Amino acid sequence: MLKTLSKLLGGTAGSSEIASALERAKQDIVTAEAASESADAAYRAGLIDETPAALRTLIDAKTDAGIAGDRARAVVARLEQKLQTALDAEANAKRQATYEKAKTLTQAASRKIVSDYPEAAEKIREVLRAIAEADLAVEEANQNLPDGMQPLPGPEQTRSTNTVWREPLPGKRVERWAGEGDFTRPIDDDLQSSVKPNQTRRRNNAGGSDEVGTVELSNGSFLDVIKKPFIRREVLPDVTGWEIADLAATVSLPPMLAGASSYWEPTLGGPEPVLAALDTPLRQRPPAPERTPVIEYALIREKP
């Protein structure tokens, strides 16, 4: 035990090891105090009946118990001091490790900002330019559509959920009346039963024929119709209503260095102002102005 205590008191043990030794030392105090009380009681009980030699033995036992108690209390005091020192050292080591980790991560992040951010920002600008150029092309194409073509969607339409969540269910083949001028879609369902077939016309290509007829519209006019095969299916429409703004209107790319212009700031108004902003050269950080030295004083503290 003495060798273990000597090692603990003189070495650099951890707080858990010192705490365990401290609990044992506190128990030694309790044991020594109990032994001291027992020896004192035995000495007082033998003051009349015991011989001087026996009393000296009892006094020695009482003295030894007192020394053991004093020693145990001294060990406890030293171990408590040692434990606090160990706890402080471990706490500081933890703070130091946290500090070093933060320092390492900060240095790595700083290097990554310098090496990667300008390139990433330029790539985002290329994306914005591609979107704006596509938007202009779609706008021009939709203003004068080819025959039978549907208007083109913009390149960012897929970012909203109306196309993502539209789900067609399995369909079946049906025969439906459609307008002869535009037979790509059937006429309204409430008109289908009002069609009056009037003839069967052979198709231009070999094999098969088309049934044609007439239907009266609500305004009193008549529409020539033709019976065509369709795939009838039900579609689960988008019910989320989720839409997202264009990238050019929401993206913000701050400058690499203070004083330079941003790589991109949110821009509204369509593709023209977006392209105009992209064609504007980025402003570099201006050089620092000349500075005039100022005088400061620092007190020299002499060693005592």
C-alpha cells in the first residue's frame, strides 16, 4: 500500500486512479479512528487494574492508532490536492485537443475556400448562363410553334413537383370521337353520345377505314368529327402545389475576398437581365490605399 501511495503521490497518475486511492484512504481514516477509540477505551479501563508495563503497551497501541489516523488524513489531503491537479490537467488537455482540432479544421477549410470556392462559383455561373440561354430559346420557339407541337417547358420546370408527382395509371384502348381539324384529343365526354354518324370513309393508306359524323355544339354550330382509337387512362395529378423559384432569383454567391464583387446576386426579370449580369466583368478587390504610420507606446515592464 505504501509503495502504491508513494507512486500515486509522486507520479503522474490519472484522475480515476487517484480517486480510487482517495476513497481507500478515507476508509483508512475511519479504520484508524475506530482503532484509536478502542485503544483509548482499553487504556482507561486498565488504569487501575493493569501493570505499568501493560499500560505502556496500551499507550503504544493508542499512539500507533493516532499516528495511523494522522497519516491517513495527511494522505487524504495530499490525494485531494493531487486529484484536483489531475482533473485540471485533464480538463486542460481536453481543451487543448478541442483547440487543436478546431485549428486543424479551420486551416483545412481555409485552404479549401481558396482552392475550391472560386471554381465552384464559376461553375454555378455557367449553370445560370445555360439556364438563361435555354429560357430565351424556349421563349422564341413557343412564340411560333411548328404544326402539332406542344409548347416547350423551361429547363427548371423539373425542379417543381408538378411534374415529379404526376402519376399516370394503367390505361385501356377505347374508340372516341375527335374533331377532324384536331383529332389528337377527343371531344368533351358530354358530346360523345350526341354525335350523329353519317358515313364510313376509307383511309388513304391500305387497310381500315374511319367512321365520320357530326355533332351540334352549344352555340348552335356543327363540328365534323371522326372516330379514332385512344388510350384512356386516369392520372393522379400533383396535389402538393410545391413550386420553387428560379436559381438566378435565389442563388447568392458572395465574393472570395472582401472588397471584390459578388460572383452572383439574386436577379429578377427573366433571362435577359440574367445574361446581362453574367456578361458584366467581375470587379476585383481594389488595392489598399496608402497608409500613414501612427505612433504607439508600449510600457516596458522591468523584471524585479
